[in-house]
Amino acid sequence: MILVGDIGGSNTRLALAKKHGDTVVLSHRQQYANADAGSLAELIRRHRADAPAPRRACLAVAGPTDGKSVSLTNLDWRIATEDIEREFGLPVRLINDFESVAWGLDAVTAADQVSLQPGVAKPGAARLALGPGTGLGVALSIPSGPGYRPLPGEGGHIGFAATDEEQASLLRFLQARHGRVSVERILSGPGIADLFAFCRTASGRPVTRERSPAEVTQGALDGSEPIAAWAMRLFCRILGQTAGDLALVAGARGGVYLAGGIPPRILPLLEGGEFMAGFRNKGRFSDWMETVPVVVVTDPDIGLKGAALAA
């Protein structure tokens, strides 16, 4: 029995995992709001109160890690395996949260995948996993022996490259707010709120109230808020552009997989055409982009399953 965790900027999910053949079986799944706790250890204590004792742990964390410690990128927590091992008496490994998603691709069933572009998957080619949540996670998965070896990275912090005048205006707007503009400044929950503020300002109306990411996405999904719909069209287009750029870097003929907290929630918007238009618009490589399979992963447990496979 393995304790697995997915520790993001906003929430922590913990579960117990067992591997049966090629299947990962989870039990005692719990989600906690990080704002309600002072540390990860506090959340593990809560989880242990209602679950059997595991033999070891593998925890996926939202930030760069050497496997022993991490300072989370979007949360003021520092996690050290030696502290957890001392308190709970079990070996602990840390992995990057999107490294766990890349591991988890092998545990996702066809029922938990929605194709945006079938493409032609090339056996043994690299795969790319990315997805917006509190930040933007990115991981490459390369062929290794009979399977794949995930390579974590911080691709969410590459610079945003505007492709037209509207996006150039967005870049200037965000530079005034943040200085350097990484793609994570747009492709994340906080980025959605900033996109709404940009669109509202560009429409000539003052921003009388900041909108939450949930308000913006819901306003776009139900059609009740034209500014929200505009903001989310921009979001999908830029997400497609970024996914396409990273697919070119990786040579991701094995597929591009969108995961994380946001893509499954905005699936109708991703299917609306803006994402794939941004993805395919690569000049001399536009035809090549049409050969890359693109999938939205809807399994909310992919990170937990991936942590189990990594362990």
C-alpha cells in the first residue's frame, strides 16, 4: 500500500494506491484546501486518521524538486522528505506534479480521453503532457525500454510570444502588471482573471470588479457574459499556440495530452476550434501539426495514479 499525493497550489489530494497488473486501484481518496492547513504534514495526519498505514509514499508537488525537498511555486510551503519520514516512519519520494501526470498516461483508459485531433500516433515517439491549473504544468515523456520515461520541466515559465496585434496588446497589459510575462501568467486560474480584466479594458469599459476564474469560465460556458467568452477564446487560442510550440520542441508525435484542473472543465470551449487553430498555425510546419494526436484527459486521478506508477 502506497500513500500517493497530488499537492497543488490550491488543493492537496491524498489516497492509498495498489497496483494490480497494469491497473492502479485507489482508495481512501480525500481532497483538502491548502488554505485550511499550515503544512502538508497536517493534511497527512488528517488522512492517516481514517486510513490504513501505508508502507511508503510518493507525492507529486507543484514545483521543481530533487526528490527530497521542494518550495512550491504557487504556495508558501516548503516540503522536506526527511521531516515526513521522521514523523510518519515511512520512505517518501517527491516528484514534480506534471511528471506524475506523464507517468499516469499509462494508467488512463480510453473512456477518460477525449480526442481534439486524432492525428497519427508514431510508436516510440515522445509524448507531451501539459495543463493549466493554479499554474501551467508541463512534462515530456520519452521512450525508454519497453515504456516511457517522464522528464519533468518548468515549461510553464517560458516567455509568452504574441502572434497578432490583439495578443501584443495583451502582452503590454500584462507587462504593466507583472513585468516579465510567462505563458503561466495567462494559462492558469489567475491568468484567466487577468484575461477578463484585459478584455474588459480593451472594450473601453472600466474593470469595476475583478472576476474569479470560475466566474469567467462559467460566463463563457453558459454564454451569459460576452467579455468572459472573449477572454476564454483568447485563453484557448494561446493554450493551443503554446501546446503546439512545445510539441515542436519535443517532436511529440506520440501525442499531446491536456490534463490538470482546467481542461476537463472547459472541454466545450476547447472543442470550439480556437485551441486547434492556435495549435496548427505553425507556418511551414502547419501540415506536420495535423499529424500530432491531441487528447484531453478527463480522469481526475491521473496525478495520483502516476505517483503510484512512479513509486
